[in-house]
Amino acid sequence: MMKKEAKFYIILSVFMLTVALISVAVMMEYGGNSDQKDEKLVLRYGDVNPEGNITVESAHYFADRVNELSHGRIEIDIYTSGILGDELQSYQQLQMGALDFYRANGSSLSKLNDMEVSILSLPYLFRDREHFWKVCSGPIGDRILENIRESGSQMVGVFFLDEGVRNLMMAEEPVRKLSDMKGKRIRIMVSDILSDTISAFGASPVVTIYAELYNTLQKEEIDGAENPVSSYYSNKFYKVAPYYIKTGHMYAPSVVVMSEITWKHLSPEDREVIRKAAEMTEAYNQSEIQKAEDDAYSRLSQVEIIEPEDPDEWKAAVQPVYEKYGAGNEELIQEIRETK
């Protein structure tokens, strides 16, 4: 296991270095040309999800709109299934200019810097999908996207995506009430808020590479994990974790971020193309996410889908998370909660 992982990281490191060197060469050439209007530009976009997932479908929609609005001059290549690395590795590539776009999670972005986007990952913050989009597509969302760049992350917040509310999946036995979580090992992404949320439920959070999650569940190295139903289905986690518990504990938004290096090299006209395509993609995602979730649930007939007992008990358990991460952000949290 260790040898395989070491080999994987060596290969990935060599690949990332090669991509970085190529990117620098491309940017030098692009930046040295004062006439960009007719120059073809190929950009790279990464996502940890596979083809068929709503976030990847949204990525393709975004790429198509950019291509159309630029009259075929700008192309975006989509790299799926975490082929370019996990989230933290992808953030590093963005900062180097080796990757142009990445579909990030607001929860993991907070590991890079103190960003307002992390507040959107607080458990049970959003009432429902309508509330989520009222916040993310309104003035609060605009401010939070701008804050990504202002924080010094070396990234630019471009637009939000809705991957769906996050729920629990269990491999060997179901969870029906909060006390069932005691001692369970639950895989999470890199996120302090999510880690503390799972701990507040009485379980033990375990950080693993997303690409290894299926095997980790299959080998029973963990008891469960958490994911939106669209990802649960598209990644086929139901084959190794046949219990899906609708805790709805987090509505952490996906945030498409762009390398600030790439952004600075774009002309004003090309930036406007990106902005318009971003608006169109948010609208597309809003119209498609519910259908993606309904389709996923309709295909999970072999899975036991569980409504947890006493939802209020779960919500009460995470109060310490608010006390820890809400400090200094009380006004923003109140503003979000009062959004109608």
C-alpha cells in the first residue's frame, strides 16, 4: 500500500512539474504578445468527480459557453476524476498557473487562507436549495467570491455550483440516530469545519484522498463517508456503502476558482467572456441539480435510504462548531440566515 502510494505521488509530482513548466512557457508567450484578439487559448479545468456528475456536466456547459462567446478562440479542456491531483494539490497548481480552473469546495478552500467562503460550509446554515441560491447568486455571494482574491489566495472566485446537500453513507451498518455515530470512522475532505462537525456527531473524522475513497470503504478501513447523492451515485459508492443517511448536515457550495496568474493575462474582452459564461453556467446548474438528484435517487433501489431520527438533535450537536468558527462572523451568518 505504502509503496503504491509513494509511486503515485512520485509520478504525480513529475507530472505537475512538467505541467508547471509548460504553463510558464505558454504564459510567457501569451503575455509577450500585445495582440490577443486572434490568438487561440487553451485553458485547463479540474474536478475530482467523474464524467456524468452534475459538477462535470456544468463544467462542460461552461466550456461550451466560453467557446461560443469567444467565437471558438478559447477552449477549455476538462480533467475529471481527480486526474490532476486532490484538492490541495490542485490549489497549488492554480497558484503556480499550471492549472487555470478548478471546481473547489468552499470548505476545503479555507485551508489555504482565511476566507469568508468557509462560513458557507457551517452545518445546517441553509434552510433549503432556494435559500442556498438566494445567498450565492445575490450580493452576499458576489462579496464572498471577491473575497477569495482579496484574501491573497492567488485565486479568483468565478462562480458557484450546487452539488447538493451532503449526507452520510455507511458501509457495514446503518446509522439511524445520533448516538449510532459514536466511535464511527468517517472519511472527510480536508476541512476543519467538517472535521469538527463530524466530531460533534460523536464520530472520528478521517482524511483520505478522494480517489482512494472507494477502495478505503471496500477494505473496511473506515466505517463511512459523506457526500451529496449525485456524487454517491456517479462514483458508485453505493456498491461498497449501501446505507445512505439523509442527515443534510452541510450545503457546502462548490466554487469554481481561477488561477490569478491566468486571470491577469486575460484581456478585458476575454474576462467578460468568462463572466458571461459563468452567469449562464450558474443558471444551468440551478435548473439541472434537482433533476440530477432525483435521477440518482431513482437508481438507488438496492440502497437503504434512511431518514435519521430526531433531526433537531443533530442540529443541536453542532452548536460548538458555530461558537468556534462563527466568532467574528456573526453579522455575516445573521445576514445569510435572514436572506429570504
